[in-house]
Amino acid sequence: MKRQKYSNLGSPSNQNSASGLIRCHFYKLPSTQDYLSSWVSKTRPPAFTAVSADVQTGGRGQYGRQWEDFGGNAALSFIVYPDKLRADQQFLLQMWSAISIYDTLAGLGLERDRLRIKWPNDILFDGKKLAGILLQSSISGSYIRNAILGIGINVQSAPISMPGVTSLFRERVFVSPAELREKVLCNLYQSYQEVKFDRGVLAYRDIYHQRMWRYGEEVFFMRGKERDEGRIIGINSLGHLELECDGQLQRVTGSEVRFLRK
């Protein structure tokens, strides 16, 4: 295990020094998210303390779904302490992180019109999953006490058991996992300084819609055991997805629907 400070995240244009951020890197972990969660349960690490690993043996995605990782990819988790962010507005953290990661990937040369944010927690390239975000919040009263965000980006490989996935190498973007982790955390740290927590989800809704997968288009999905279709209208002020189905407005959460290819 390597423990080090991010001494290279600060820049002359960034007045908020990032030189004190702590990073713990492992060759192999069951889960960076679980490791950091255990750490937080015992003490209060500084904001943006990050845990990363070359290989995760028990990585997971949203709603406890397992995420295979055979190495060569970027897996990391970090903690933030939002200032007065209401619990019902926690999707703001998902939006902010997705937009920041989107910008990082676009900065590597991926074409923006082929790069999309798929609600609630994926980033796609040409319709194939490239990255995922896992949000785990701790709530005190009506507000978020802290939030751990887990990020997985397919750099050199993609899970072979999952259809519709891709990696940066497949898309002819060559960057090391270590270099990508640096870029992602640098952009996340710097963009975090501008987050307007008091505005909640509305602070990012317009830009999120501009980059949203199938925004304004018809989609097929499963809700429970029922197959349905509708047009994606966008997200509401709580981060719920809004769909127009047979002329009726419907709102769903991420755990309620599973999108289909056709």
C-alpha cells in the first residue's frame, strides 16, 4: 500500500491549494468504497481523501450490482463534506461528478457529441458504458453529513461478461490508469470549489440535460416485470427521471427502471 499526498493538484490558477489531499493506493482491494467507508466510520479524514486500487476483487456498482475488474483500469473512491446540502438534493453530487468526469474524458480527445451521461450514474461513449459513479451518503437530520463517491473508468479493459461496454484503449485513447486518476481527481477538486450547494439539483440541470443520453428521445425500459416505452423529458428538482408515457408524465427513481436496447 502506498500512502501519499497529492502535491501536484494545485496550480497558479487555483487559489484553493490541493497540496494537502491524502491518497492511499493499493495494488489490490476488495472495494475502494468499502475501505474508505470503514475508514470514515472510525475517524474523519480530510475532504477529498482518496482510496484507489489497481485491482478490485469485490467492486460494486449502483444498487449493489457487482462490477468486474481485471486490472488496468481506474478505480477510486473519495469523500466530501457538502456545505448545507439537503438530503433530498443529494443527486447534485451525482450530477457534479458526472459532468466533471465527462469533461476529463473529453479532454483526452473523446468527441463530446459521442460522449453521454446516462441517468443516473453512467457515462457512455457511442452508447457503450465507459465509466460509472457510485454515491454513498451519510445523512444527519435533513442534510448530507458526508458523501463517498466511487468512480470506475474502463481504461485498458472492460468486463467481458457485460454487453455494451467499452474502454479507452478500445477507443484509441491511450492513458495510464495512474495518470487518469490524477486528472480525474484534479478536475473534481477544482470544480468542487464552484458547486452552489444552496441551489441543489437546479444548479446543474441545464448542462446535465445538454449532455444527457437520449434526452428528448424515445426509450424502452423495464419497470419491475413490465416493459414500457416513453420519451425522456429530463430530470426534476429532486434528480428523478421524468418520462412522457402515452401522454402522461411519469417520474421514476434509478432503482425502478432498467433501460433496454430495443
